[in-house]
Amino acid sequence: MMARAGIMALTLLAAGLVDARAQDRIHLRTNEGEIGEALRDGGVTIEDPLAVFATVLKNLPERVQVYPTENYFYFRFTHSGVVYTGNIRLAAADRDRGRVNFAYNENPTDWNADPKSRFVVLGPEQGVIVEKSAPLTYRVAHAGKTVTFALNDLSGAKPPAEFIKADETFLGPVFDESGIGFFLVFNARLKIFHFILDETRPVADQFVARKGGEPILIGKRTGFAFYPFDGRKILVGADERQSRLNTFLDGPFDQLPENFIEGEALREAILAADPSVKDRIDRFGNFADNSGRYLIHPYLLYRQVSDLAVFARCVASKAVAAVNRAACFVIGDDEAQRKNPRPLALKRR
């Protein structure tokens, strides 16, 4: 017993030391470091996308983890006093054809809201080699530097059985650039999409209840607003300013589960919701004319927290049948720009 107690004490002591050391390794940012970065000349020809790509690749470690489910590896750097943001994307539609997408621009701000963006598709013609080395793992090489990109393997991420209701189809797991996980669900009867919070894994946020009586939970870090309904937390809002400035907190509309879409499930769901795009999209929802991807954006972009009260009013409305209340959490594209947008359930009366 004494020996076992001693071992337990040593184990607890070791655990305490590990916790203490973990606390010592926070990622500390200082004003000194930020000013030093702003004063440094990055030495890159910013107008040349291939030169910028080479510089970004050169400064990456030999292996990186890509978290977002549309396979964007985001980065930022400062050059001549200006902050640039961008991404390297290994899109499911063309990475196996040896292509990688590269984009960057000045970081949007309230006073520089629409900076020029540069985008190129790179491949062997530009001396860029993309090779699949394992499932969801790709090597990208250029100018003597090779980086392995490990895509986020969420093949085992499944919602609990009770999460998916009789009228719904689970389309796949979503991991947003905010660090929040979702389940993308389509309701075939109501013809609506939902992003449902994935609580089967640790959630990288803490939530507070909205003051006002409505059962709205708002992320302290992300500002994402969720409505607890039918045993799930449905995303109903993201901060409008974050969307306008295209930050990591603009919501998961740009992170569909493209690595995990089974067959034609996503295209069929989109066509059921919007038949007008028949013959215009591929199975990932990309438009055939390369103009972008079909927008799945059921949540509200709120300017102030009080805007979120609309969802509780809809749920409480006698004009909305109980079986249709899930449509209370969807703001249609035609309503999104209105000052006081109505949820879909109130429009369909």
C-alpha cells in the first residue's frame, strides 16, 4: 500500500509539473514584437504571386496541419508596414490533378475594407509540384523547398444518432477556421440547412447567455450565437463586422466538408433547396463557370446582440406550427440585407 501510495504521489507530482510547464508555454504576443515586425522589410516582390508563394513556402516548417475543412492553410505576414493575409488551398476538386490555389491581399480593416486581392492556380507550369503522399496528406514543392500539408481527417466525426431527425440528412463534419466544429445537416422537408455545434469533441470557446430572456448562447471568443433547440445547439448568428472584414470569425459558410461528402449528397441537397442551379454546380457545390461555390449561409449576421431576439419571437409565434419551428433558425438570402430580417418560418406563412 505504501509503495502504491508513493507511486500515486509521484504520478500526481509529475502531472502537476506537466501542467505547470504547459502553462509556461503560452503563445505570448508583445507590442515590442508587433512594432519590430511592422518596421521590418519582408524583402518580397509583393506584386508577384509566384514570388510571394515561394517566400511563404520557404518560411513554413516541413510539415503543417490544415484544420479548415475546405482545405485552406491560412497565413499572415507584414511587409513594409502593411499586414497581408492569404491562404494556400488544396481543393478537393483539383489537388489530385497537381494544382494548388494561392491567394493573398492586404488585411481588410474598417478603413481599408476592400483591398485588392491576388489569386493564382499553380502547378507544374510554374514549377510547383503537388503530390499525394497518403490519404489526406499532400507534398507541395517549389524552388527546392517541400512542405507536407496534413489535411484534417474528420472521417470519424459523426453526430450522435439522436441528433439527426427523421427529415434530415447528415452531409458531413465541418471544422471552421475559427477552431469550432459543426455538423452540416439538411432538412429535406423544409429544404433548409443547419450548422449544428459539434460537442462530441472539446469546443474552443466559452458561452454566455444573452441578457433578455431568450435562450441564446454567445461565444466569448468567436461571437457565434447558438439557439438550443431539440437537444442541439443550432448556429443562428455571427458578428456582421467579422463577416464584412472577412476574419476567421465570419462563420462556417466557407468551410463545407468537401473531403467527406458522399457521392451526390451535397449537390442533391442544394438542388432540392434551389432548383435554379441545376446543371450549374458540381458535387462540391462549385459553379461550372469558376465563379465560386454555392452559398450555404442560413445564419444571421447580427450588428448588435439584440438582433438575435428575432429567433425566440419566431419560435413563440402562434403562426408557426411546431413541426416547422426548425425554419425559425434560417435567414434567407433575400432577407439577409434587410434591417429587420424575418426567419424563413415567418415568410412561409
